[in-house]
Amino acid sequence: MFEKALENPLYIGFFGEKFMIRIRPYKAMDANTILSWCQNEEEFYRWTAGVLGSYPISQNEFRFVEYLMPFTAFDETGIVGFFTLRKPNESPDELRFGFVIIDPDKRGNGYGKEMLKLGLKFAFDLYGAKRVSLGVFEKNLPAYCCYKAVGFSDVALEIDETYCILGEEWRCKELVIENI
């Protein structure tokens, strides 16, 4: 369905007060820029939970994202963000955000919110999902606040999802947004 939704070269864009941001399918040539945004282990694991491997990862290891629905966000200055979408189960009704990251120089200026809104536009309007979910570490408060500002709601889980990262136990919050 991802391929069908992108049969025609389509760029989804948002005109903000200060900038215009668009998304397009990820290209392998984007990897160097995206990987450069994680300057240390803690940032890397907050972004990936270790799913992509151990810090630092190579471009070749990053190719894993090509098996998902990867998107690159950009403005007139170049690449500003990245995220993936995937089906968390066999139902076509739900997609899940993953590996959401914004260029550190652009953070705090609304780029993350607008990129997520464009991802939701794709998920709901083009893909036809009814629900989009994501997970975020409790210790990643800026990302959590960004997701809440876009409209995601907390989901109570019966069992907390935790990861052992850098010798600590990191708790993950589950968030969801419905297409009403």
C-alpha cells in the first residue's frame, strides 16, 4: 500500500509562519546527514532504543530503515528531519511512527510538530490508517511534549515497556492518535 500511495511523485508540505517543510520518501544519500545528528550514545539510544544496533552505526546498518516506510523532511536549506512508519500488526488500520528525529539546529522551532503533522496526513489521508501510535522514553521529555502538542494521547499499558540502556532501565510511554 505504501508504494501505491506514492505512485506519483508526491511531496506533502506545510507552510508555517517561519518556514515551509515537506516530506518525501527517504533516499540512501540522506543517511550521512541523519546519522550525524546523534553526537553521543545517549542521544543515539533515545532515538533508536538500540533497535538499529550499537552506537555508532554505519550507513550500511542504517539501511534497515529501507524495509519500513522511511520519510525525509526538508525545507529550503536541506534535510531537517526523518521518521519511519510501519504496520505494527497485520491490520491496515494502524501505522506506527519510529526513529523520529529532527536536526539539532532546528529543534525547538516547530519543525518536529510540522513533520509529524505531515506524517499523519500521509498515514490518514493517503494510506487510510485509522490510528497511529508511537513509543517515547520518559527521559525524552522534549519529544514527549512535541507528540502531545500534535494531539497524541497517553495509552495505559498493563505492563510497562522498559529497555536496559547504558546500564539504566529506561521506561517507554505509549502514545496514540485516532483519525476521527
